[in-house]
Amino acid sequence: MYQSYFGLAEEPFSIAPDPRYLYMSQRHQEALAHLLYGVNAGGGFVLLTGEVGAGKTTVCRCLLEQIPESCDVAYIFNPKLTVEELLSTICAEFGITCPPGNTSVKVYIDCINAYLLDAHARGRHTVLIIDEAQNLSADVLEQLRLLTNLETNQRKLLQIILLGQPELAVMLERPELRQLAQRIIARYHLGPLGKQEVAAYVQHRLGVSGAQRQLFPLALMGQLYRLSGGIPRIINVLCDRALLGTYAQSKERVDRATLKQAAKEVFHNPVAQRSMVRPLLAGLLLAVLAAALYQTVGQTPSQVIAKAQAMAAKSAAALPDVLEWPATYPISRSQEMAYTALFRAWGADYRGENECRQAEAIGLRCLTARGGLDELRQLNLPAVLLMRDSQGQKFYATLTKLDDSSASFDVGTETRAVDLGALAEQWSGHYTLLWRMPPVASKNLRLGDRGPDVEWLGKQLAQLHGKAAETNKDQVFDEAMMRQVKQFQLAQGLIPDGAVGPQTMMRLSGAADKTVPKLNHGQKEK
């Protein structure tokens, strides 16, 4: 409706997974790199998870455009199937001939195995992609694992890529699926876009559609980020509705009021919904606490309600909506106090000078960067974050703990927890952390290198796998070591290039070091 009005060749914010519109953020590049690595690896499973609308399917469509000619690919996008239905669908997608009317699992498997052996003999590589894989039952997942049992001495004959929502990763943690989980050779969680990436994403899609002018002012990008949470599909829906509203008002470009109205239409007034939901949740929590206390303590109803109210208030106070700088100290001291807390976590004193220079003096390195929570989870190290309070003032706080739903900070001399949703709105994305430099001279190790630095690398990789390190002092960075490095990089969410640069070295150094302070002490090293 609005295409000709804005001079667009096509609809810029369609939710169809068109690879031409894929904005290759760092996260999307890494997701695609993981899939490409998995396709060219020696079989097994590749796992890509992400929230609804994060762009998993679009990344997969982009993968299909880069699949080598030697690959035969089957794509299943509706996996709510029984074992028999799944095997029948696999046969149909690959063009495998089975006896008419067959319902036997064994016959299906025999046909698939014969096809895989023949494909391997012809130099073909067989890839099965399953979208919405969180809908697979445990029985079907187990059958998929059994399909990967067929192998030669060099490789498995079937590569399976699973795309799904975050609950898929949770499902694979079940004890009965541990054998499948052990066969995942690459996994990646595709997180939302960062605040700065939202602006680039919008401009990219407008550019592909032929826009000749800026239809969304940069001043609106913070509002769009807060409304969408960085989820590409929600950004698309909001932008499409905002353009329609702008067209209806005969305006030249989207303004703040139009975007706000678009959000009300898309979310059915989310502000009002949140104001209604919070009292409902509080009432539900109060009822649950009252019931539990009444059953266990046997007190009068009024005593139970009073105690439940106190517990509910305490619970609500534990996770404030906004992280604020305490009034007991001037906000101008926030940077000094944040770095004091960061150095204290490493057992050192901060003397108020340049933090990176002081870190080097005690054998540490300083990393200042911009990223997201997924990156901080992977690094698993305390960090100083640049925040904004409810009045827009900047202050520094030290992130000391991070779990699935909340984050803990040292703010001034206090320790406070905040909900991750609130944190995302306050955090600028800038962080600084410390890490321990390993005893190596080179800052970049590559295939063919040898010497003490490669010997250190071999020891780190061996320790990660619970093996004894080789005693060869002239160890070479060979193909086998590069494969181990790539596996580590994949597990850490890094681009698997096989080279040991600063990021890979930093994570290798901290992976097996028990003396390093961690954000999540229960996090398993991969």
C-alpha cells in the first residue's frame, strides 16, 4: 500500500525469510559460520537455537545458498511427526524408494541406510535440516541419533542440523537424550540484535528495498530497540506498521508518536498489559505463599496473609526494575568504585590510575569492548559496565554474577540484583574486564607454528579434554590441533577459523584456571 508513496521497489519489512534481506550482524555471521562448519564436518549433529523471530530460518536459507554442489539436502519444516512419519518424510525428501504402503520402521531404516551408502560411494554428502526442532518428541530424537550410527572409518554418513527455540537446548539436557547431546559437534544460540545493530538492520532492509531517503530517524532507534528487544521479526512488524501509519498521515518519515502508536497496535497496548500483569502476578505469588504457609505452619489466615505479604515484598524488592546509583556516594565516584570492586575480585587493589596499565603491572590484561549478554556469559568474567539510570545519567557498576534471569552488581559499596530485561534497557553495551595473559610470546598462533607457545596450546587443549599433554617440546600446530581449536571456538561462540588469536587465547587461558573469578561458578567449561 505504501511502497509507491515512499519510492520502494518492494516491501522492506516482510517477515518472509528472504536471504537477500539477511542483515549479517556479528551474531548472524557466527551462526552461519557454525552451520557451514557443521555441513563440512564429519557428520553428527549441529544445533542452532534462538528466540522466536531471531532469524534462525533466514540464516538457514542463506546456508542453503552456500551448500557445496556435492551435498544432497533435505529440509523438514513441520517436525510434529511420529517416528514412522518422520522416516517416511526423510525418504520422500531425498527421493528414496521404499516398498509402497510400508509402515515398518526397520524397512524405512534399511532403505535410508542403503541410500546413504550409495551416496557416499558416489562422493555425495547427505545433510538433513529440521526446523522447529523443539517440537520433536524424545522418541523421534532418539531415532535421529540412531540414523547417525552409519559411518565409515573417516566420517558419519548423515549430517543433521537442528534449528529450534531455546527449549530445544533444555530438552537435550535430559538424561535420556545424553547420547544425542554428546554427538553435537557444533552449537550456537542466536541472540537478539544490540541497540546499535537495530539502526543498521533497519537501514539495510530499506536499502535492499530501494529506499532513497532515511525513513526512520536515528533518534528513534533507541525507542525501537526498547520496544522490540532486538528481535528482528518484531522490528519488521513494528516498522511495517509505522510506515503504514506514516503513509496514512501523509508524512515524509516516521516520527516518535507514529512508532508509539504502531507499538500499541502490534502489542495491543503493551504498557497497559504490563501494568495489569504485574498486580496479577503479585496476587498469584501472594496466594501461593499463603497456601504454602497455611499448610506447613498452621497459623491463622490473617497471620498467614501478613507473612505472605512480607515474603512477597521481600521477593519483589530483590529484583528492582531499575539499577540506580546509591545516594550515599556522588555519582562522579562510580568509575573509581566500580574498578575497585573489579580489581578486588581478582585479589588486587585498585590505586585509581589507568586501569589497563595497572592490570598489566600485576600480570593481567584489560579488554574493553562492546557486546551483549551472550558474550559476557561466554567470557564468564566479572566486568565493569557503563549504565544509565532512570534520569539518563551515566554511571559504572561491576557485574559480579549472571544467571538465566538476573544479574548481580557491586554498585558503590552495595550489592544489588536486577532483572535481565531491565538491565538490557539500561546497559550501553560497553564493558571492561580483566583476564590473565598466558605464558606465551606470540599473540596469534596458526597452522604450522611450533615451539613453546604451541606446547602451551597443546597442554590447554589436553586439559580441557581431561587428557595428559604430550611431552614433545617441538610440538607442531597441525591439522589435528586445529580441529580441536575449531571445536573449542564453536563451543565458545567464536568464529571457528582455527587460529588462536587474542579472543581464543583469552578463553583458553581462563577455561581451566580455577583461580579466575567467574560470573557463574556453575557454568560448565566447554
